[in-house]
Amino acid sequence: MDMTGLVAGLFNVSSKAGTPAALSSAQYAAAYVSAVTACDAKDGLVDGYLANPGSCNLDPAALQCGQPGANPDPTLCLSAAQVPTLRSLLSDLVLSTGSIAYSKYAWTSFIGLGAPGGGGLAGGFSLLATNDPSWLTPAKQATFNLNSDYYLIGDGLLLRGVDHDKAAIAKFVASGKKLLEWNDAGDPLISTSDHARNHALMTDIAKSMGLGDPRANTRLFMVPASSHGAGGNFPSIDWLSAIIDWVESDKPPVQLTYAFTVGSTARTLPVCEYPAYPKYGGNGDVNSPSSFTCAAP
């Protein structure tokens, strides 16, 4: 819901490319494995996935080479220069004004595509915003200045209709129309926290327009065990029936179901309304959604 923030978040990673501060994809993957080892049980089930990633407070410093909890492989543990990079991704990207430009990634952002970066994607949006093709080059991306380029790129994207107009979305919602949003919990490009932050900003605007309870018209869901892939999980969750039932029968979505596979094992998990997450009850088939509840974080 905020392409300018996304660009800033991606440049925060790609600007470090080729420097000692950059992590390899293998290091991001290894860091995720360490987080799973430390935090897997927090969702009630040790299954190799963090269904409640926000509860994982593993300190990236613990992954620095030589630390007791670090990976013994010198190509996978982190150097002193790399620890701040990982910590910055797990923290909000803040402007000099104190405002958040982009909300933090979660540990689950390091599965799937690996590093939460995309210099080419961010460069493309910056080109659209500024008509400056040099943004497509690593050299230009390395010069990205959060406190100046953020505003320049943001104004350009809005001017060209590329970024989302939260006020226009709020007007849509406040008018009585329905908006069903979702994000993949393991998305390495779009931070789930940032989506949630911008959803909250949008609903605050809708309230100022007279909408008493924004949940009456818009809800945000998080898809567990899923990486960046709206096209991939779209047919695995019955979004269409959910929005039809809401619009035509006034039955708002409460809990949906995500069907996916882990290797050759078919699994299903609840898709919970943010900020709830699927928590295993301690009994029953771990591959059945009936064994889980949508719990508050």
C-alpha cells in the first residue's frame, strides 16, 4: 500500500551490494533457520515454520561468527559488518523527522526468495518517478539518501499515479464498498508490518470521513507459510467466495483456509485476520485447520 516506502526498503538492502555489509542469499537463509530453531515453538507447533514471526526476538548479534549460537560454517555466520545490516532490516526504517518510511521486515521474510531486496525493482520505480535511468545502476542505488530521495521519489510516483493514494482508498471504504486485503507472511519484498501500518493509516482516514468501524468494510489477512506470490496462493485460498459473501450476503470474512504442500505433504492452515496468527492447540492433526485457532499475538 506504499510503493515509496517499499523502494526505500529495497534500496536499504541493494545499496550495500558489493560491500562488506552485504549478506549472501545463503546467509539470509541460514539466519532464518536460526530464527526457526530459536522461535518455532512460539506458535504452539514445532513444524519448521514461524506462524507468529513477530514474537521472535532473536538478536542478530547472536549469529556473528564466534558467538555460541552462530553457524559454525564461516560462509554462513555473520561478520561484524553484516550484523547491523540484518538488524536494520528487522527494525523500522525511520526518517530524520522521526516518521517511519518503511516498517520492519520479519524473520519469515528471509525464506523463499532469500534476501529481502530488489535493486532492479526499486530502480525501476525510481526511474518512473524521476525519469532518471541511472537509478537502474548499482552505483546510483548506492547513493540513495533516505531523507531526500524518499520525498523526491514519493512525489514522482504519486504524480504518475503509480503509488497508492490512501485517502482515495479510504474514501472507497468509507462509501460502504468492501476491501479485502492480504499479505504473504513470508514475503521478502513487501513487509507485512508495513502493509499493516499503512492499512491502519488508511482506516484512520476512513474514520475521519465518518466510518465508525472500518472492519465493517475492510479487513487485512496474513497468509502463513507463504512467500511472495499472489499468483501462487490465489487459487489456494477462496478469496473470491469471501468477497462475494461479504458484498452480496453481508457475511464478513472471519477466518479463511490456506491449502499448500511441504514436500509431498499436503497441509492446511487458517488464514487469520491481522494481527491474529494460527496457533496449534496441542492436539489433533497438524495438517488440519481445525487443530488451530486464530490467536492474538
